[in-house]
Amino acid sequence: MTKSNQKEVLENLGKKLVDQVKKGKNPEIVFRLRNLTNIIYDKKTRTLKLGDKTSSRSFFNLAHAKKFLQTVEVASVIKKELLESGKHEHLRGVFYMTKRTIPKTNVNLVDEQTETDKAIEDLEVITGLSREELHVSANKMGSMVGNVILGDSGDVIDCSKLGKGGYSIPSITDELELKKVSAKYVLYMEKAAIFERLNEDKFWQKNNCILVTSQGQTTRGIRRLLQRLAEEESLPIYVLCDGDVYGAYIYSVVKYGSIALAHASERLTIPSVKYIGITMDDVIKYDLKRHLIKLTEQDIARIKQVTEYDWFKDNKEWQRQFKIMKELNGKVEIQSLSAKGISFISEHYLPEKIKNKEFLE
Amino acid sequence: MTKSNQKEVLENLGKKLVDQVKKGKNPEIVFRLRNLTNIIYDKKTRTLKLGDKTSSRSFFNLAHAKKFLQTVEVASVIKKELLESGKHEHLRGVFYMTKRTIPKTNVNLVDEQTETDKAIEDLEVITGLSREELHVSANKMGSMVGNVILGDSGDVIDCSKLGKGGYSIPSITDELELKKVSAKYVLYMEKAAIFERLNEDKFWQKNNCILVTSQGQTTRGIRRLLQRLAEEESLPIYVLCDGDVYGAYIYSVVKYGSIALAHASERLTIPSVKYIGITMDDVIKYDLKRHLIKLTEQDIARIKQVTEYDWFKDNKEWQRQFKIMKELNGKVEIQSLSAKGISFISEHYLPEKIKNKEFLE
């Protein structure tokens, strides 16, 4: 969607409300419900998404009035301050830009950032525009190297010429141009330490791929970037995590989406993504049993929870993984492969898994 | 120091121990104590550093034997696996490379990463080599943009041509080449959101500077990079943090060092660094009082603690800051400047502060 379209969508939202006021009606916004009762796992598309239940928010309703105002004010700030200037603002900044006392009262329009955050998520559902299209950013995180040339704000960036550091992924990746992608696949890993190991070993050069790391949570920016590489460039995406329930969950968010962002699934999930490791089978095959870390009570509870999620429930392979995890009463870290030699991961483990197509779906 | 020197230092450490064994002596390593009783704030150099007290670790001493072995084994792993291959490994990887059962016993050489971490810190003190020179890395974090051209592992990286993303700072920055630095100063900020704001506004281009952010803690890699820009390129370094006690502490670590890394002060601290904001005076001057966030009990306790640190105790300006903080009973975030306009920070706040030289030392 072009930028003038984005402004138009918000303008039309405002015009509709003004029309209702002029007609003497109670101004009202109708949009799809975002709570748990309306989040479904669609087995066909294999994504978490919103159902058809709707909710409304009207001005002359004591329970709605403040939220109604907040939604309209945030829409106004986004249109006037962000879309019209072409600039982007962080969630925290939008909060401060919205924070003011309602004239002739001592009531603040917003007191906490959670209020503007919610209004922004509502606007995503109301307008069909993503938060990124509304020019609102969140955490900047992660790095990328490999055989891909990007266009970013007029600069041409060759990610195969960025040394040990790499390209620092911006919070919004929708606007990046994928100028030339000669890589054959993408390896996404949760740990920056592994990224540095593989980058130092020039793994991406020897195996003609792209390396992406998040240094923590998989931000929307990273998810969208991976999705674009999968959809626009038809690249396979492989996810490399620790062999524990948290790694499995990181993978599932990239693949199926998350409850909190079910309304944005279309722009974020990647059904084709595959899990490359570490699996419980690797623990046996690569003799990592002595590096197992005993499960805590918290781990065991989390395994129980995740096992029962709709998107894992019917997945025999993953159920088997969780079962072995419990039987071995252990989890394993990617770094334990270092015990077999500093470059075992880049010279043996990953090439073998990719050659033999040993993935979990 | 060149790489062959680094190997030599470790080899000599080993040779000395072998000599002691051959002479029938109890092998022993003597090095400066790293605990609190030996950490001093040197008023002249304005850095935290180790005093002259020493400690020894010998093999035939029940209390020392395991630590002695760990230190020697880590030294051996670093020499054989890292320095000889020219590769780098993360702290966690060194742990796994060291972890094994001592032959003919059921005792593990190390059970926890804290043991190898300590051994590595000890080796820094013993050898005078930094962890980075020993090829051991830690967290990779942070981004950089601006008028600086780097040499990184054979690649030439122009940080003025990296779009909205920027250069992703590696965990070890000692080996980066500062090829061409035309910037006049460096602005280091704790928050990636502010980095994105300033980068989108091309602040570094308009003001001929370099922007660095850490997205969290100031890693050793970032501290060393800032120090090199200060020392090798004689650039002023300005630190931009939230107006709270945690911001003040972030600044103090960059400037004076930290207790945990007192032994590495020489390679990490930057006495010339200046604090640009946000100050408590800014709260008044820029009318940010309504954006003050009330101090928590934890904040108040931390202010009391930090106020009494040697390196803040004699600093009238900072004492004044903490006093106003307590009087206003509030702290303020950098993002609150957004309430005055999305680019107020880049068009007014920062240029004015720099022009008027309104810094805290």
C-alpha cells in the first residue's frame, strides 16, 4: 500500500465519524474482537488468526468513551505527525505525543503506554494497516550477513561485505528493498554468539546463504524480514534454537504466529519455515547427553502447556520431541556443540542436517 | 600486541609452571587480587583500578587445586583452540570446551560457566592480556552510523551508507580498523529508539558526527570502540541517557569503569567522556515537569547508593542533580522530548546543548 493510501484510510475513518456526528448519531467504530474468544488456529493456512466476532466502541457510552477518544487521538497523531512528515516514531514516543490533559478537565487522555499501545493495535484491526504501515516502530534488534543486497533509504547495502559486525536490522523492515538475493536459504538463530561463530567461519559464503540473528526475542521487524525473504524470494527459512521448550516456542511464533499478534498474522507468519535444530535426536546422534541441563519445574510446566497448544497438538514429530525431552529430563544448548570442536557446528552439524534434509516441520 | 605475542605470553605461563614442577616445587601462579579490598578509585586518572595486593594459587593446596587446574586448562584451550586457529569463542563456548571429567575420577573440571568466566578474568590479570586479546567474546550488541569508515576482516564499511539499519557492532572491536573518521564527535545513547529517531533525521549528517547505541547494557565491545574513537581519533564522546539514576550509572561506567571490570579499566574507561542529558535542569528548561515519572522506593535507594560512590562523592554537579531528582521526586525519559515535536530532539535539544557546551562532567 502506498503512503498516500495510508493517510487516506485514516482520513476516511475520521470522515465517517464526523458524518455520524453531523447526522446526530452516536459516533461508533466497529472492528474485529481481539481477545482470546476470537483467536483461532486455522488448520488450513496453519496460522493463528482472528475470527469473525466483532466489537464496537462508541462515544456516548461510559465504558467506551475514553478508549474511543484514545483511538481517535492516536489515529490523529499518526496521520498528522507521522504519515504527513514521512517520519516514524517508537511506541513510547507515540505515548508521549498523545499524553495531554483533556481541556477543561483534569483527566489525562492517557496515563500509561499500554493505553496507546492498545489503541495502535486496535487501529491495525480497524484499518487493516500494519503498525509498520502506520509508521510506528518498536524494538530494534538483530543482525544480518550473507549474499543479499539491500536498498535502505537510498543506500545500497551489500550484506556480504560487512565484516564481523553485519547489518543492524532496523525496527521496520517493510520498507527495505531486496535488490539482489543470490543466497539459496536463510538460517535464523536466536543466539548472537552462534551468529558470530558462523560469520567468522564464513558459513554464509561457503554455503551461499543468509544469516539472521535476533539477540533475544524475534521482533516484528525480523519476522517481517524473514517472511519477505520466504515469500518474495522463495527462500527456505531454517530456524536454529536451543533444544528446549523455549526454542520450540520461538520457532512456533515465527511459523504460526502468536496469540498477542493474531490480528497481524498475515504479515508476520511463515508457514513454510522449518526447524533445523537442536532436536532431541541430535542429543543422541551427536553424543551430547553429558551436556544435558536438567529440566526445572518451570521447564516441565511450560512443556505441558506448549504440548497442548493447538498448533503443536496434532504434530506427531514435535510431540515426540517433547516426550524425549521429558524422558531424558534435560535440555541442551546450541553452544554445547563447541565441546566437539570450535567449528563443528559450521563444518559438520549444519551442513549435514541441511544435506540430509533433517528438519522438523 | 600482535597475535604471536599473545600465544607467547600463554606459553611462557605454561613453561614457568613446568619449570617449577621440574624443580620439585609446588607450581604456583601469583597475580593481583581482584576482590573489593583491592579495588580503588584513582582520583588522578579518574578510573577504578586494582591496587597492589596480590594473591596466589598453587596446585598442592586443597583450597586452590581445582581453581589452579581450571585456570591452566582455560589457558590451554585459549592457546590451542583460539589463538592458534585465529578464531574467537564466546564465554559460553569456552565453558563447553573446558567441561570434561578429570581422568580416573568422577569430578568435572568445571560444572558452571561462572568457573570458566572467573578463570578468564584471572587470566586477564595474570597475563596483562584483555579478554578480547585472548579471543574470548561476550554479548554482541549495538549499532553505529555516521561519518566513519571501518576496516573489518578485509571489508571496507562506510557507516554513512548503511540506511536506517546501520552497522551491527561486533562483540570484539579491538580488531576493527578506523580507516577514515571525518566526524567531529560521537553521540552514544542507551536507547535504540532514539538512535532510530536521530538516524531517520540524518542528525549525524547535518552535525557531522557518529551515532552509537547499545540497545541495553554498554558491552565491553561498545566501551572499547568508544574509547578508541576518543583516544585514537581525539573525538569528544557525549553520552545521552534517561534522566534517572540508572542513566547516571551507565555514564559513570563508560567514564570511570566498573567494580567488576576494574582490572580492565585501562582498556575500557574514557575519562574525557561528557554527559549531555537528560539532566534535571533540562526538566525545568524544556518544560518537562509534567512528564516526570514518580521515583519508586528502589529508585530512591539506588540514588542513595550511587551518591556515595567515590567517583560521584566529590562531584558537585552530579550531587546537585541527585538532589533535584529527590526534590522533584521524579525521573524523566529521553522520549518525553517527543511531546514537544517528533524531531525536537534532533533539531533543538541536542544542537543547543552542544552549541552551548551544556555538559555534565
